[in-house]
Amino acid sequence: MAISLPKGAHGLYVPEQEMIVLPRDLTLKCIGSAIFPDVMIAPDDRPRNLRIFAMELKE
């Protein structure tokens, strides 16, 4: 997921939990998405459909 935030906005990425922490009451808007079929990303070597979202701060 790609997230565009305005200059000065704060967030925290927690790699151990693969999580992004953003400020409370923040509203995001989906501005695009794409699906990539049969992507090899799983540890069981089975292909998965990967869906990607582009998000921005909703004004």
C-alpha cells in the first residue's frame, strides 16, 4: 500500500508487526488499486493474487 500524507504529518512503522501507526481520526481515501495475479509471495510456494492500493489523506 502506498500512502501519501501532507508535509508535517507523522506516522510510525513497526517492522516486527508489519504495521503502520497513523494519527487518530485520520481519514484516508483510495485513489487507485491494481491486481497482480499469481504472485509468488507466500512461504508455501503457492501463487497468490496480490492487490495493491494507493491511499491519500482525505481532505
